[in-house]
Amino acid sequence: GEVPTALQLEFLVRSNKTDSLILTNMKRAADQRNSLCHSAIVVAHAIMSAGTTADAFLRDNLEWLSRATNWAKFTATATLGVIHRGHVKQALSLLAPYLPQAGMSASPFSEGGALFALGIIHANNGAPIRSYLLDALRNAGTSEVVQHGCALGIGIASMGSNDDELYEELKATLFNDSAVAGEAAALAMGLVTLGSGSAKAIDEMLGYAHDTSHEKIIRGLALAIALTMYGREEEADDLVTTLLHDKDPILRYGAMYTIAFAYACTASNAALRRLLHVAVSDVSDDVRRAAVIAIGFVLAANPNQCPKVVKLLAESYNPHVRYGSAMAVGVACTGSASKEALELLAPMLADPVDYVRQGALLATSMVLMQCSDHREEGRAAEHRKHLQKVVADKHEDTMTKFGAIVATGLLDAGGRNVSISLLSKSSSRVMSSIVGVGVFTHFWFWHPLLLFVSLAFHPTCAVGLNADLAMPVWRLKSNAPPSAFAYPPPTSNEKKEAAHAAPTAVLSTSAKASKAAKSAKAAADSASAMEVDKAEEEKEKKAREAEKEAKAAVEAMLGTLKELNERGSVSASLAAELTRLAETGEGEDTTRALGAMAGAIEAAHARGDLATAARTAMRKHQPKASGEEPAEPPFSILENPARVLRTQERVISLLPNSRYTPVAKGRVSGIIMLTDQTPDAEQELLP
């Protein structure tokens, strides 16, 4: 719906913590002449900035970006859709420079990419843009690239709509028998008829798959047939049997994805038996790989089972089966940081085959998404170092580098505020997520399909709404130290100093020297009286410097306070109290005023009147000389809208005497409808 999309967009924009230095380092490390690495960095940037509307990295590197040509240009333009996903109101104006213009012909690749981007922005909410995309498809003429982008855009925007007019228009494009346009049209037909189980659509698609000689079109149709049977479970069995007996391996490949989509998140034993049988018996490597990947979808609701089921397959002599087992674990265990999953993937990170290493890197990033363990020796930190090493290694295979770059993007997806989830909070299947990840796994054949993964991104947030669907000032308590669920530390290019200095050697002459020093000290003691005055001067100088530092800290603190107050993070009463304390210390007593302000900030934080992020922002201005670093509190206060990780939900509680309480008892994440306990009092809303 429009309201949840707008709220999630606002959360992602407000909370964006994308680390652009990671992208800059990858850009420097990757081979400048390698177009595949260039394209991978553009895609990684889109994934890292998904939904945040932040495209500063692209603007700062326009000359580097302009090296993208042909299909790389198509993908680069389409990434704008991922970055601005959900930004429905300004979609056309944002993409205007790239969209087809009447009487003007720019690059067909940027036009096609812009139409694809338009579909991604309107994903699952295609009504406002339906007629525009339909007209663009009709006016595309003979340009295969524009038709390709437009068809993909229509498919994403009108997913599951079962719109006959769109279906017939896409079918007409398919029947032109153009390999490039036909593949996208076929996939779009499957997206439009998603989950309908339409016998007419399946007969037409299967019939044309037998008639055409284009492998790309057959692959698009195989995936479209699978999408049409989404969620149909036993209803799909007869179709799967028909496809499995087909002599064309691409249609048998489609049978595997039909099982994946029909039985997603069901843990069906019958489906698993069928997939395991094909995984070890089919003559086509593609079909065997697809069968193993499909196991991940079937077991997505039981992530602990997946590593056990694919354990033996992960040790297969066939590299395609090993790749499939890696991706299956990535799909099923995404965001779980499962120890079993990571242990199964670890040997594949050093596999002798490049694409198996690629799959293992991607799957490990999916498993470690939003992992809260940021210790130096933790799994997430080790994986980040490994990714940097692979990207920078001049002798590494390009396919593995490509996987490492995209995996880096997945690790920090959506400004570090989203995770991939195939199930909702109520454990029901999320259609767009399952489809997004399913089509994403097809990047093996066609790299622009990487962008479908953005359909599976779900913001890990708690957004409280009042009866008018507005966001009031509301806070939650996380009963764990702030560092337990903090963002990963920012990247730094500074090299760490050696941990310990080498021990100083003590020579035999040192003992004699120390005796001489003692006698010299005795003589110096007699002259110490003369230095007392000098010490007093030093003391006064230090006091003046401390006062100067305190004054600068108070000014900086007041500046931050003003910003936080304007943002709604600090209440007007607390801002007035802190300003009054600062004013009382003007003149000679600024150090005492600074201490009083720090005390007031800590007291407000302890009461729950000040969020931990606001406390940290103000306390960071305190001079280090005025005392030790403030101790980390054993809890943190989160303000609406808040980032709440899946593993954090168990330690979230309401603050005592909170003005607002959730309508659904115990709900602490997602969009939370709130009841106002004092409806007659004036509400403080976020700006």
C-alpha cells in the first residue's frame, strides 16, 4: 500500500548509514579496464543505497560512470530505480533525462534501463504508471532494448495483477520472436499472471516454448510458467511431471523453479524428495543446479533444516551442485547468522572453481545480513576482510571478484537498515520477496536480473503511528547495551599501529647510569624550590585551556541540541533546561556548567526522555580531558522511527508511563498502530 511504502521510505532516508568509503575502495582496487567489475560496483552501490534516495556516489563519479556502454549502461540506469524505490510521486521527474522522449532518440540502452527503473520504483504498486508503460511498449517500435526494459518494468509494477490487456500486449511482443525482447516479455507475462495458475496462460507459454528456437525466450517462458504456479502446491504437480519429461533441459529447469515457487516455505517432503532425486540424476548441470537452489526456497520457513539437507550435496564432485547448495543455504538462512550455514559455506569460499566461490561469497553475505557481532574476530568482520582481499587480488578470477563486489553490497543493503525475509511477522509467505530472490538467482544468465533482489528487502524498523497515521514523538527501550545492536563501525583507511612496542634491552652499563642519575637527583632536589613558581604558572595555564575547551564544548553541544530539537529528537522542555544550564555557566564557570549539562543529559536518558543516539551526539563534544569516556549504559532508548533488528526484538520493551501503547499487545517492530493514553493533550509530531 501507499502509506506503508511512504513510511518505509522515510525511515530509510532518515536512518541511512551507507559507507561510501567501501565503494570508493572497491573502485580503486578493481581493474579499471574490466567492464564486469565496473558493472558490479554500480549494482553494489544500488543495493547498498536501496530505498535511501542517496545517489551522491554516482554524482561524484560521473566520469567513471560514463564508461558504462551498451547493456552495462542499461543496468546502470536501471539501478536508479532500486535507489529511489518507493519514491512514487517524483519517479517520472527523476528519470525524465533518460526516458524515451517524442521526436528525440537518446541511447536505447539508457531508455530501456529507465523504463525498467520506473517499474522497480512502482514495484507491486503499478496502477499510477500502468498506462505510461503500456504506451511506451506500444511506441517502442523495433528497438529490442527499449522493449526489453519496458516489459521488465511492466512485469515488476503489475506483479500478480492478472491484467488481460497487459498480458495480451506482452504476448504480442513475445510472438515477434526477438530473442532479447522475447525473453523479457515472457518473464513479464509470468509476473503479471503470478500465482493465478491460469491453464490458458500455461498452455500458450508451453506451446510457444516448443515452437521457438531462441534459447533466451525458452528460458524466459520456463521461469514464467513457474511464476504462474506460485503458491499452488499440489496443483502444480501434474505440470511439474509434464515439464520433467520434456527433452529440452531448459523446460526441466523450469520444472525445478515451478516446485520452488509452488512449495516455497512449506517444507513439503514430497517436493524435497523430487528435488533431491533430480539433483543427483538429471543429465543437465543447469537442471541439477536449479534443483538444489529450489531446496532453499522449500525450506525457507525451516532455516535450521537446510544445511543438514544439502550437506552431502555441498561436497559433490559436480561444481554446479556445489554452487546450488551454497545459494540454497543463502536463500533459506538469510539474515540468521546460522553457525551451521556458515560452517557449510566456509570450505566453498576456497573452492577451486570460480563460480562456486562466487556463490559461496553471495550466500555468506546473505546469511550475515544485519549480523550484530562486529568484533574484530567475529564472523562478519572476517567476511568483510575476505571480501576486500578478493576484490583487491590482481590474480583472482573475474567471476569471483564479481560475486565479492555484489556480496559487499548485500552485506550493507538499504543503508544497513534492511534484511531479506521470505516470511512476514505472522509467518505467512511474502510474495514479492520470494519472487525477487527467485528471479535474482537467474543473474547466472542475465546480469540485469540482479536488481530483482531489491523486491525482497524489508526495512528492520519500528514505526509508531497515531490514529491519523502520523508519527508522534514516541520512544522504546532496548534492554541491551547500545553496542550490542549497533551499526558496523565505519571503514577507515588508516593503518593500525603495532599492538606492542618491542621490549627495551637493558645493557650492563644501565645499572651504572642509574646510580649516577640518583646522585644527580639529590643535587636537583635542592633547586626544586625555584621551580615551584613555574609549576603554579603551568597549573593556571592548564586551567585556562580547560575553560576554553569547556566553552567550545558547550557551544558545540548547543548547536547539536538545536538540530536535534528541530528534528523532534529533543523535547522543547529538555532543550530549554539544557540552554538554561549553559547560560548559567557563562563567564568563569563554564566547566561546571558543562558538567551540569552532562548530568541533565544522563538523567533525561535514564528517564527515557532522550534517545541514546541523541545522548551520544551531544556527549561526543565533551572534552576528553574533563574526565573519562562516559560509561556505556546497560540499555538504549530508541526513538520513532527506530531501527530494530530481528534478533533485537526479544529485548525491546515499552517505557513505563509511556503516553502511547501499541494497539496489538507485544508488537515491537514493523508498522505499529498506537493508542494515545491522553488524547486531550496536544500531540508532539515528528517534523
